[in-house]
Amino acid sequence: MKNVKRYGMVIGLKKEKVDEYKKLHKNVWEDVLKIIKECNVENYSIYLCKFEKDKYYLFSYFEYTGNDFETDMVKMASDSATQKWWKRCKPCQIPLDSGTESDGWMNMEEVFHND
């Protein structure tokens, strides 16, 4: 049986960048998808939601099936294709105050899960 840890994260999205962000994610680069799998990330999804008037947020969900999350995330972050991909995505995003310094995504606490 696989060891699975679920992650949920949220970040803001600039109103004027919504279409660009959607377009980017319709054609994610193969090298980026490959490193995601190599780093034991599965069932990765990103959702878009509009709150209030013009506030957009992205919700990310993925399952980690490896044994050393920190090492796998360092491997992913050091991958040149991933660095280029993040450089394309980052100008679209609005980091949240409690997000990590490196990427601006805020980790969420899982309060319920049912298999």
C-alpha cells in the first residue's frame, strides 16, 4: 500500500492574468510534468475561484507518495525546466502573506477526508 500525504494550497491570481494562466496550464510542458511524477506527486490539480468582486484565487491539490517530501521538493525546485515554468507563472500570481517565501503558496490544513 502506498504512503499518501494530501496537500492543499492557495494563492492569489491577478485579475488581468487569468486568461494567460489558464492558457499556460492547457499546455504544461512535458519536462515539467515529468519532474512532477519523478518527485512522487500524483493527482495534482489546480482550481480557479473568484471571490467577492474581482479577487481571484488558485487552489492546488496533490498527493505525495514518496518518503522524503523535502528532498523531492528540492529536486523539483532545482530542475531547470521547472524553474523556467515557475518564472512564466509567477508574474500571474499574488503571493499570500502566510505563503512560503519562495513561492507564495499558502499551505492549508486538512480538516476532513473520506476515502
